[in-house]
Amino acid sequence: MEEEKKEQKNTNKQKTKNDNFIEAWENAFNGIIYAVTTQGNIKKQLLIAEASKGSKKYRYLSEYLSNSNQKSVTLSFSEIENILQFELPDSARNHRPFWANTTTHSIALSWLSVGYETVSVNMDKQIVVFEKTE
């Protein structure tokens, strides 16, 4: 009987050690994921902030979106041209990637810098939907 109690106690100790080990690894893994995600978000925000300082070409679109105070803003390509006061390049009408949420294109920075992203682009109807991300 005494021997069984000792064996059970040792088994419980080993189980506790294993549980603690697994929990420690889970916490470490979750911490790494959080750090990488946070670092990526911070890097994106820094790129947007830095790049948006230099480009004034699309500032009227930035101002329009910022002043709209709307969660979602739907604009036709023509309306965007009226806001910008110049014609969009042919690629805006011919290539969907023109409207991508990327920090490498100055037009994308015009909406990203004020907290919007493109969520829908209808190339046939020439309509873009911007949605507030913050």
C-alpha cells in the first residue's frame, strides 16, 4: 500500500512537470506570434507614416476620406478623379493591383495613411469601396 502511494505521488509529480513544460512552451510560442504580429503592424504603420509625409499628389483623396467620417466609402473612378482634380492613369482602369493596399504605391498611401483600406474593387463598374480599419 505504501509503495502504491509513492508510485502515485511520483506519477503526479511527473504529470505536473509535463503540464508545466507544455504550458511554458505554449506561452513562449504565443509570445513569439504576438511579437512578430506586433512588429509587422508597427513596421507597416511606420512605412505609411513616413511615406505619406512626402507624397502630396493624392492628398485630396486622403482629405476626402478623412473628412468623410464614414466606416465605408464607395467612390467611382470618376468621382476619385474629381476629388484629385486630375485623371487616374490607365492602369487604374485596367489592372486590379493598382488598388491594392500596399505601402509601395503612393495612391495606396493616400487611403492607408488615414486608416482606410480598399475592400472591394469592381473593375467593370469602375467602383472602389474603402473601409475604415481603425
